[in-house]
Amino acid sequence: MTTYVFAKDYLGRVGPVLTRQVAEAKKRYDLFFLCDTDIPYADTWDRSGEPKREDFQKQTLADLMERGIPFCRVSGTLEKRIARVKNVLQQHRKYGNVPDVR
């Protein structure tokens, strides 16, 4: 999904293979973990810069919500993020995104 958001921004379009993969993601995954932007930003030659970081995060959140994809945002230190993921996974019902067809 992140690649999808970057492609839209950098290239102005998304190819058909990536578009299909993102559309299928809702079926493949029960839950997405989205890292928040509160960790230090490592600015390297191949990155868009700190201001774009927030824009990409907002675009990713909007895309997840528009597609109705369940997600959990993780923030804080690495230890807090790991603890949050473990806690959520312990409570998560696997295959919860599969409708009960009778």
C-alpha cells in the first residue's frame, strides 16, 4: 500500500499490477499495522523530505479508510510498538475479515 501511495505521488499514476495487488490486499490480510510518524526521520538522498512524510501518512490513512481495511496504528519507542502489536495480535480473531456465508 505504501508503494501504491508513493507511485501516485512520484509518477502521477499507478500501474495495473500494483493496483490489482492493493485491491486484493483486503482479502489477503485480516489486519494492517501502520507505523506512525513519531520516530526520527532519516533524511537520505532518495527520500522526499520531512514535509512529504506527513502527506504520505495522510494519504495512506485515507486509502486504508476508503478501502475499509482494518488497521492499527503503532507509535512510540520500538519497545512500545512491539508491545502494542503483541497485545493487538493476542486479542485479534484470525480470519475476522471473512464473511460468514451459510
